[in-house]
Amino acid sequence: MLKSNLRLSHFAMLMSFINFLFFHFSFFSFVVDNLDSKSFNGSIIIISLIVSVLLVNFMVFYILLFLSHFVGKLLLVLFFFINAIAIYFVNTYSVIIDESMIGNVLNTNLEESGSFFSIKLVVYVIVLGVIPGVYIVKAKIINETFNKFLITSSLSLLLVLILVFVNAGNWLWIDKNSKKLGGLVMPWSYSVNVSLFYIHKHKKNEKEILLPNATIKDTKKAIVVLVIGESARSQNFSLYGYAKNTNPLLSKTPNLHHFNATSLATYTTAGVKSILEHKRTDDLYEVLPNYLYRNNVEVIWRTTNWGEPPIHIKNYQNRESLKLNCKGEGCNYDEILLTGLKEQIVSSNKNKILIVLHTSTSHGPTYSKKYPIEFEKFKPVCKSVELGNCSQNELINAYDNTIVYTDYILSKVIEDLKQLKEYNSTMIYVSDHGESLGEKNLYMHGLPISIAPKEQYEIPFIVWLSDSKKQLKPNKIVSQNYVFHSVLNFLNVQSPIYDEKMNIFR
């Protein structure tokens, strides 16, 4: 039994030890897997990291509790509760809680977050969060004098500095793996990265940088439908050579082309931004829909997803607004994006039109819920949100069915465009990022692009043209930034920032 009456330093030490025991298995698994743990130097790093994690957490907990028992306990309860949720996702989906993952979490809507609910998550929260929280609240802490506090804090800091000095020769290894190490140490993985996320978000959103004015060069009717895919990886498209027929409709569609492509990020917010911006940048420039809308192009944005940059247009339609005029089972899936689309195009009084359809079809972990039952072509399928509990065959089957459904949606877009014979039209489909499906024990997406496997950044880039005479450049590989300049070219919009090198059309 744990004592309920403890001196301040002993209580802080106990909390640091329990925090270490409960929440750092993945941290040290990564360390052991990425160095020679049997060598003398490897042993020094492991021992130093163990002592450092214990000491740093002890120091922070000790200082917080000394300043205020109430605030210190409140923060400890919060830490344990969030740690429990964080370590569930680390253990279940092999995620790293870095700044980009924090962005994913903070931008996730209620519907999507609910798809991660499981009994295992509840067990994690109760055992690792609630039970320690009850003990923390009930524990009686015996105060220590200021002199005792000063001596204890100083000695702890001195020990940390000694460890830093001892590991001077290991800083290259630590720096190389800093993102993963920082994303696995609790509670600082999310505490520090939440702060960094909001600091960087504030800097980016201080002011949208306007692009130079553009000019529409002709009055010919032209329309681009840009379909932004979600978590679609090219290797599961039969158009790209996949053995299973996941593109039964597109494979029979004339004037359809595809490029090998890579995403510039492995998470939605950055991936969508990359598709819509004119160059790779950390700054917030005016994105394609805003730019064209400001320069007199009709722009329609329809979405069942989230995470796009600020969109400043008149016709912005989300799932809720589209449901008002939608009937049938398809309204519960991404097919809702096509509701009344052709009629909306016909009613436009503009000659140049950009339509963006932001889908959510292949987003995990509930792949089997992303398509109507008639599209369950491959069986058996994974129905659990704990992807590691499914066989890889079940998981890939469920994911492949989302690609079959994507194939259907894209073919429907093409059929609508074919009927608008007065328009020169094109459909461009490009995904925000890829997806891991158990390869190397990784699931879903969100790893830093520098260490992400190819499954998370090799994406489909598919183009259909209404004019069979119009040709595409023989690019071997393209990136998401090609979309911006290709759309300008197709709509014949002249702009000082147009880059012919990133245009896919001849």
C-alpha cells in the first residue's frame, strides 16, 4: 500500500517514479532499438536517460507542489489523465506526440475523435489516469522548509547538469533522435508541443500574405474539379499497379492519366495547405480558392473533412449544409459532396469555375464505416478501432474498400462533367498524405516527414480531361504544389507567381 502521508520531496519522487513506470515503456523501447544497448556507451545513454527522466519530472513536480499543494495536485491529476490517453495512442497506433500530431489532435472534430473510442482506451484511462488521480487527491503532503527545498532543487539540477556533461559525446545521437524522444517522454511531449503549436500558429496567422493580382485571359468556359483525398496511398490503387482491382471504373475511363506523386507532409492540415499553396513554405500565403475567388473566378468548396487553411469564399458548404438537400443512403458518406453539384455549376454566371471537394473517405481507424455496404468488395474486413487487433489482411481489405468507393465517387464526378458539354473541364484528384497499414508495426499517419515510411507520403495524383486532344507533360514525379499552377494554366488565369515548371498541362 502507498502511504497517504508523505514529505513533499518523497511525494514528488513517488509521482516521478510512477509516471516513469506507467508511461515510458515506448520511450525506452525506442532507445534500446536504436542503439547498441550492450555496449558501454549504449548503457551510459540508457542509464542517463532513465535518471534524467526521473530527475526532471521530480524537479518540476517538486517545484509545483512547493509553490501550491492545490495547483500542484491539480496539474498532476491532469498530467496522469492526459498521459493515459496519450500512451494509449502511442501503444495502439505507434504515433509520436510531436508538434504535427498535436496539430492533428487540436484540429480533430468530435465525429472523428469518437471513432477512436474503445474499451481498451477506457481501461487505460481508469487504471493509468483515474486511480493514480484519486491517490494524488487524497494524499496528505508534509511541507518542507524553504532551505530544504532550495538544497533539494539545487542538487537535482546539479545532477542533471552532470548527466549532460557526461553525455557530451552522445549529443549527436540524441539530437538525431530528438523528435522521437521528445514525442515519447511524458508529460512533456504534449505539454511543450501544444505551446509550440500555438506559438507557430499565431505567427502563421498574423496576416495572410496576399499574392499579386491575376488576370483571366479569355471568356471560354472552363471548370476544374479538385478532389482532395484523405489518407489515400498510391500503392493501393490498381491504376498504379496494385494487384487487387480497386479502380474498376477509373481503369475503363478514357482520357484518364496518373502521376507518381509525393505529399509534403503526413498530416491533414499541412497536406491540404500544400495542395492549395503556390510553393512550399511555412508562411501563410493566400491559398488557391481565396486567390481565384478574389480574381473573379467562381469558387465552390464542399467538405466532409476539416483542417483546411482559412477559406474566404462565398460558397463554402460542409456536411451539415449539404444534408439539407440530400436524400438517400449516400448522404451518410462522401457521396454527399456530389449533391446538386451539376445544377450549382449550371446556375453560375461565371465562365471560370473551381470546385474543391474535400473528402474523408480513407481516414482511419474506422475504414469499414467510410463506405456503403455494397462497396465491401474485399472481405473479411477489420471492424475494430484497435488496428493491431486485426490481421493485416482484414485491415488492408477494409482500406481497399475505401479506395473502391473513392473510385466510384471520382467516376461520378467525371460523368457529371461529361454532361456539361459547353465547358472545357478537368478533374484533378490528389491526396493530402498516405497511410500506414501495419507495415513496420505503424498505423495511420502523422510521423515527421523526415522519418515517415513511403506509405505515408506516396500519394495518387489522377487527372481526367474532357478534351481528348489536350495533353499532359511527361512528368515522372510531381508534388502537391503542382496543383496551384496547373489550375491557373487550365483556367487561363495569368499571374506573376505562375510557374510553368509546376504545370502538368502542355
